[in-house]
Amino acid sequence: MGGLVRFGVSIDSKLLTLFDKLIAEKGYTNRSEAIRDLIRDLLVETRWEKGDEEAIGIISIVYSHEVRELMEKLADLQHQNYAAIVSTLHLHLDQHNCLEVLIVKGKNQEIRKISDGLIATKGVRHGRLTLASTGKDLY
């Protein structure tokens, strides 16, 4: 980690009050750490949008296991991309619905392609890709 640098920010007082309330609710003890986290999030998001570097993604999908051949289609997609899938978690939400969470690692574009394929599969009720970073440059 490099040396700490102090800098000033001009901000509307109402906006700052809202920010202070939000970071207190989230458990931050000071503005600096909250601002650092916001900067890290923006850097990760920008790298995902622009680059094609090594990254981590968390794909979550909710589906009914009663949809004909859906589980087989999802399994086939996962087997086609086995090298990028680090781990999976399968949870029965109720008698009909399942949640599947996949941790994937690879190039940004590859992760998006896997996510899009799973989420767009007919019968998937909800899906989301959460972006993450390997953390190499976010000190």
C-alpha cells in the first residue's frame, strides 16, 4: 500500500448529511473508509466494463426445478464452462424453487458470457451477476 494522501472535497451540506447517515447505518466509523470503498467499487466496475483481465464473478440464479429439462440445460452449460467455475452452491428455497450460486474466475468477457447464458435460459426466474475483483491492484 502506498502512503496515505489527504485531499479536500467540496460537497453540498445536505448531500453530506445523507452520506453520513448512510455510512453510519452501514457501520463505517469514518468517511475515509466509506470513500475508499466507493472508489474501489467504481474501479472494479470500470475494469469490468472496459477490460478483459482476470476477474471473479458471482452468478446467482433462481429457478423452479419443475421446469422440464431446465436442470439438465443448466448442468450442460456449467459443464461446458467447467474450467471457469470455481465453486457452486445449490439450495432448495422451498418445495418448488432452487437457488444456485456459482463462483467463476476468468476473463471478464468469459464470465459475462457464462452469466448471460445461464440467466437467459428459459425457466430461470431471476439471475444476477455480481462483479468482484481479484484484488491485485486495490490496496
